Amino acid sequence: MKVISVNVGQPTALQVGHHTAVTGIRKHPVPGHVRVTVSGLEGDRVLNRRYHGGPDQAVYVYTREDYDEWTERLGRPLEPGIFGENVVISGLESADVRVGERFRVADVLIEATAARTPCGTLGARMEDAGFVKRFVQARRPGFYARVLQEGDIERGDPVTRTPAPEGAPTIGELFDLRYAATRDPEQLRRFLTFPVAKRLRADLEKWLAKAEAAAS
């Protein structure tokens, strides 16, 4: 496992549906060392902080294996950063990563916390109004991570992986759960025992209350 690309972006205008939005989704590979802090990557901007960024979603990770699948599906190569990710890593499938798994890159230590939720901004970035649906169907969400130890990373750095606690949900399971027609209260309670991102925890608690009310 190694770092394939480190990406940052600054605010740019993007036509999203019938309106123009200022977004940080346009990220591009940068050479040399990049500082990673508990707030994210230096030189990177997050605009919509209601859904993005924050200590539990400081870094968005995608994988070369995810990119390979999209290249095959779309019939064209894609530049790193096109999905708005900060880091591309080789050697793993993002859907198989578990909440609480840790990844060390040089001095940096990150911990997986949640699956990415696609929105209309991603569809606009891909110039495809139907891309959000395609993204959900592909089940290659990438994952958010919190930064446990700050430091510098760069392309080519080796990556080591530490397993998550026993029984931790996979990123794929959490991604599927968001789009499920029904949700199992027992599963939701179990998922809440793991170190999921704050925003995801709020959603799990909301879904649990709804599931319990439906069962009563």
C-alpha cells in the first residue's frame, strides 16, 4: 500500500443544477510534502461545512482500485482529485475498510470514520446529472478519516494498516444503510458503539429512533 496522490483545492464556481455554487470539490495533485492536521490538509479549502470537513471528516480518502473501476465503467482515465478526495491510496477497496481502522503514512496517523455521501455537486463536477445514482450503484464511496497524529505526507509514501475493533461496520455497510428502505434497530445500536463520525452518529441515532418507533 502506498500514496498515489495528495490533492488539495481552492474555492471555484461550479454550475450545480440551476444555480452557481462556490465549492472546494475541484482538487488537484500537488508535489512534495503536504502538512496534514486535525483540521485537514494545508492548502485545501472546505466550503460546505454543514456536510463536509471537521475533525471527524478531516481527510477524504479514495483508492486506486476505486479509480480503476471507474476508468472501466466510464471508458476514460480520470485525474486524481476528480472525486474531491484528499488522498489516493493503492492496495485496498474503500468499501471493505472498517470504521476504526487506522492508516499510518509517514508521521501521519488517520482513523476511518464514515462513508462519503454523494450529492449534486459531485454530479456537476462529473458533468453528469445522473452520476450520483451511478455512484451509489457502484458502491465505491471512499471514506472519511479523523487525524490522530499530524505530520507531512507526499506521493509515494508507504501506508500501513491497523485493523479495526472486532465487529466494526465496513464503509460499504454504512454506505448501503443510508439508502436502505428499512433498518434493523439492533444493527444500528451495534454500529453506534464504534468511533463513527459525528454527523454519521447523528444519522444513526435518528434512524434508530425511527426504527424503534416503527417496531413499537
